[in-house]
Amino acid sequence: MKELPYDERPYEKLMSKGAQALSDTELLAIIIRTGFNGKNAVDLARNLLKDKDLGAGLKGLSTAGIQQIMKHKGIGRVKAIQIKASLELANRLNSIKESKIKLTNPDEIARFMLPKCKGLNKEICWILCFDVRMNLISQSVVSVGTLDSSIVHPRDIFTEVIKACAHSFVVVHNHPSGDVSPSENDILLTKRLKKGGALLGMELRDHIIISELNYFSFLSKSML
């Protein structure tokens, strides 16, 4: 994949932006590793995911047999086995029923999120969704930004909240610089989410800015 621009290579992109920033095609290309007959690993991955005979997409690929996958030129026995093994791990992870996590205040949320923020050199925005009893029902990344900014649209956040059928939600994003003071954009985003959540009947419980050393809570500062 060396023929690709440096910042578009899946390996380098994962290292600089995190796995969540990669597309299905790019993640699959990392598993495939090498190309074949003028096509790189990204090309092979794209062709696999578009194959209607396999069902198209990751879901179709996960149900395909090894021999079916091997029908693609450039996908031999070893690569097909690696693909199936990776998808099976994902299936097993999805089947694990985690015990309920209850996060009732900013300090608990900050401590829960701290391990995810360690070592990050990009701003990342997470959405945490809760049921009526304040149990965490989903958590997801909605934006990956730069060293000092994260472009987040309320639409992306509410898409996740609605998908989770959440009663309430908390927005968390990190400041790699260590300064957790909210920017004007952070304050504006919080106001828009508060207003939008009220209209949808899905309460914004808090917006927390976190670093490896401390955190800022809009709720604790009476800014909601």
C-alpha cells in the first residue's frame, strides 16, 4: 500500500487517528496486508465487501465460507482464514453481555472515560447514552478531530442517541493539551444539544471535557 499517499495508508491512519477513524474497507485491508497482480490490499478489501455473491458488506462476509472468500483473486487460504478469524472474534465480542454500568455523577463519568483518553494526541468526542435508571446502554465515538479541535455536529450526536433509544445522554471530549477550559465552540455546542434534547425528550445530562489529569463538567459549573 506504499503507492497510496502517506496519510491515506490504513496502517499510518490507524496509528495517527485511531481504529475508529478507519472505514470497513481500510480495516479489512490491514487484515489482508498485501495486494495481488497490481491491486493493493485496499482494492482487494473493497472488492470483497462489494461482492453480492457473498451478501455484500461485513455481514455477508461474516457468513461466507472460506472457499467462497478464496474465489477472489489475491485471497488465498491464509488470508481467508485470517479474515474469518477476525470476524469471528467480532461476533464473539458482540455476544458478550456486559454487566450494567451505572454512572450517576460527573466524577464517575470522568473516571470511567479516563483510560480511553490516555495517550491520545487528537480530540475525540464520545456520546454516552443512558436508560431511565442511569445505566449506560451505549457508548460511541462521534468525531475525531485534530490536536486542538473536534468538529462535531449535533445531528451526529442525536443520531446515536435516537439509535440507542436513550432516556438521557452525556457528551465527553478530550483536550490533549491538558487545558480543560471550554472553548466558545464547546459552549455553543452544549447550548444547542441542551435545546435539541429538550425538543426530543432526551435530556443532555452533562458535557464533560477531560484530560489525563483533570476534567471540566458543564453540570458541575451550573452551565447547563
